[in-house]
Amino acid sequence: MFIRFAKKPETLNESLSPVSIGDLYQLYLKHPSICTDTRHVQKGDLFFALKGERFNGNLFAAQALDNGAAYAIIDETPATTNDRLLMVKDVLTCLQDLAAHHRDQFTIPFVAITGSNGKTTTKELIHAVLSEKYKTYTTEGNLNNHIGIPLTLLKIKKDADIAIVEMGANHLGEIEGYCIYTRPTHGLITNCGKAHLEGFGSLEGVKKAKGELFDYLRAYGGSAFVMWDYEYLQQMSKGIREVFTYGTNHADITGIVEEATPFLKVKITKGNSAGTIQTRLTGDYNLPNVLAAVCLGNYFKVTSADIKKGIENYTASNSRSQLVKAGTNFIILDAYNANPSSMSLAIKNFMRYPAADKILLLGAMAELGADSISEHEQILNQIKAGTWKEVVLVGGDFLKLKHPYRSFTTAEEAGLWVESRSFQNTAFLVKGSRSMQMEKAIESLRPKTI
């Protein structure tokens, strides 16, 4: 990757002297804050003018400089001359190359996490545990794509002991590409479920895509943490130099569910003396996520007491496995995302929730391709097996199917219905794909996280 300094518009494309990624890195060391949105520019930032289907950062590069950015990296000829505009062939590639160069300055463990369900919760739990002993950097929120991952890498500072990088994907080759510039030394696949089938084609496609992380670890002598209950992960991890396992049986770290509601309580039965861990997560489907955190804590020599402390102090946020109190009502708010696997587990867990009156508020599942109708039908069949005060289905392919339940086009419409009722002593499960924004269905309840 070579960069061109923009001094005169008429000479931008051909006559400027190239500057290596190393030279840009020296600017980054002086200005180590990256911004890609002019609305959030801070003084001294490096602004990267990214482009997408509906936006073009090049058009706002001058504004970024006016707002305080030290330099703006662009890949289109600007309308005005400014020696703080840096021309590159492709801004996104430049950002990724800069992140790779920064990553190469470290010899610390880089732990990559991917999977269909639970990867963000698992990442947060592992971060909570490792932070009890180490200076640990990790992906903020779910910035786990081709833009978020390089931004994550570029936020890692010299004092880092360990880095944790979450990797999301919706088509083949993505994880492989992320590994090229993240260069993970350790990795974990939470599971392979029916997510993003439109891009992956099938469950086997999901396994192949997520397995690109294990392929990288196998090729470069890395270490893997494997949920040993899942036979497919056992097979996918074969040939990796170093494998550490967790699960309910026959693993290095084992544990069981003591209680699932209102909060998950896990008992570690082998491999670590953390004992019983009282989490602030709801649902037994979080057991593998907790065991993964124990496994990595154990591997990196965090004391059992600190493993327990880190997990017990972690509170879910951002509509992920949150238990929310709203007056006399309780809400399981798990509305950040949904696919057939996670939706089924959430409903199964809610069936066991100790409440007389239970309401399902479910949004449609996205990116399922040709299987979408059948997958929504299977969810309907699962719902029919339960006893509910009300079932409310919102949007997408739920609207294309015949069912006896209450139906709305949007979460806002469902929210108006909720607002029109006076619910007391009622439990809600709120779940749906991110595009459905199902948290809007309970805004009138004014929830308070507990």
C-alpha cells in the first residue's frame, strides 16, 4: 500500500511521490485516534474517508479537517487543495493495511472469537475474566466486520497484555480475510447455527465459513478453545497444534447449570476450583459462554477466585440476555439479533420461566434466504407447544404465514399495543433480528435493568 500526499489537485493522480504505509504509521503514532464519521471527529483524529452504497466519505474530508482532524485519508480527487489530505488507492484497504502494520508491533496473544450465536457475550465474559489479571483490549460492542475489526486493532495500545477480537461474517471468505491482518494466535468458535443462510447457503456453509478461523490456526501453529459437547467442533479442530476443551462432559473444563432463572447459576465440576458462579445472565443457553470464559481464564492462569469474580460482576447490556424489571413485570430482553438456532433456544428457556403470565414478543428473522419461510414455520410449531398469555409476531416472513397469533408490521405498532394494555405481574420475551428493532415494542414499559 502506498499513499500520495495531496498538494495540488491537478497532480494528484500521477506526479506525487509515494509514501509507504510505514510513513502513514508514523503519523498514526502522533495521532492515534481514528475516525470514519465527521459527526464524531475530535481534534487530532485521522479521518478515513470510507465509501459505501449510500455514503462517500471523500465528500466530507474537508469538513473533517475543519472539525479538527489532523489529516484526512481519501481516494478521490478533492475539490480544493490541502496538504493535510492524503491520497491513497483505496481508503478501506489502507485502513486494513495500517491495522495489520500496527498488529505486527505486538507479540502478545491475540484471541479471535467467531460463531453463529453468543460470540459477543462470550467475548465480553472472557474480557471480564482476563481483565482481572491483564491489561486486555477487546472489540467494542459488535464492531466485528471489515471496518470494525481494523478499528479495534488500531485502538490497542502499547500497554496491552492480551487482545480479544470478535469476528462476524455473513459469507464465505470473510473470516479468512480478517485473519490475514488480525493474525490470531488463539481462537474460539462458539457454535455453528442457522444464521445468515442467505449468504452461507446452508448449515455446512456456516461451518465452512466459521471454520476459516480454525483453518488459520491450524496453518500457523495457533491454539484453539473448543466446546467439546459439539461433535462438529471436535471434527473442525482436528490438526490444530494445541486444543483446550470445555463442556459438560469429557473436557478440560466442565460445568453444569444449577439454576437457569431468573439468573443463570453455573457449577464448575472439573478443571478449575471456581465452584458455583452466580451470573447476571438469563438463560441456560449461556452455559457454553460461561464455560468458555472459565476455560480461557484457566489457560491464561487467572486465579479461580478472579475468574469467578470477573464473571459474576459482568452485566449484560445492549439488549443481550438482559433481565429487565418494569414495575411488576419482568422482561427478558434479547433483541439484539436472532436466527433460528438462537430463537429456538430463547423460547425453550422462556417456557421454563417461573411466571404464570408470559408473553412472546418476537420479530422476524432476517437473511435466511430460501429457507426463511420453513424456518419461521418451525418457530411457529415450537410456539404452539407452549402456554402463553399472548403471542405477538412482528414483520418479515411471520406476516406471510397463517397463525392464530397477534401480528404487527413493525415493532412500533407492537409497542402501541403494549402501551394500550395494563400489564401486571407478566413476563415478556423480546427477541428478533436487529433490523426489527424489537426493543421499541417495550418502550412504554420504561424498563429498569436489574
